[in-house]
Amino acid sequence: MDIQAQRADASHIDKIASLFDAYRGFYGQPSNLPQSREFIAERIARDESAIFFAQAPNGEALGFVQLFPTFSSIDAHRTWLLGDLFTTPAARGQGVGTLLMNTARAFALLTGAKGMVLETSTDNVGAQRLYESLGYVRDTGYYTYCLDLKQG
């Protein structure tokens, strides 16, 4: 299968929104395609993230990766937060995740970033294997803290 990755633009919103909705479902959120579409459309319109998606020759969207820009004050460099990575169940094991991760890495290098950071759930062993196979190292020096500002 000749799978290609490309950067998403406004013409791809519906394609990405469906993948994003499935991604949110993977993490236990109820399906809400209008909300997913609005979120993706806003990120693209405001240039607040870089989204890349993998597509089969027949046009079927197989997965996506979304990067958010951030900066490291300690290193005084740009860093990209890899916020989302998702492949459809049918595409898993076909190299789609690796393609998307390598596309994200190439983009980060192109922008002069010092690095990329990501988080995944502790039980997402498949993703952890992928990340570690690509050279990502689990951080043991920092804890992640969250403050929920929209409680209830």
C-alpha cells in the first residue's frame, strides 16, 4: 500500500474531524463530530497547530498527528508538543503511525525546533512501543501536573 502523509489545510477539515472524533473516542470521550470539526477548523484557521494526515491511494484517511508550538525557556528554543496521534484500527500494523511520527519529526526539524515532547496514557502500551522504537525516551526527571479549570 502506497500511503502518503500530507499537511492538512481547510479543505481537509471534514476528513481530519472524523479521525479526531475517533481519537477522542479512543480516550473514552463520547462521539461529538460537530465539536470535533469545530476544534479542528479553529486550529487550522488560527494556525494554532500543524496537522498531518496519512492517506491511502483511494483517498481514505488512515490517521493523523497534531503538533502544537511551544517553547523551552530553559533551552531558549522552540519545541513542538505532539498532542495527538491516531491511526484507524484497520491501518494499525501497516506503518502509518511510524510514517506520521517521522513526518512530524521532519516538520519539527524544518522549523528549527530543538525537540518534541508528548504524553500518552500509562496503559497505551502500543503507542509507548512505537515512541520508544523511534528514539523517544520516557522522562524520569519531571512530573506532569494538571489543573482542571472547567470542573463539572
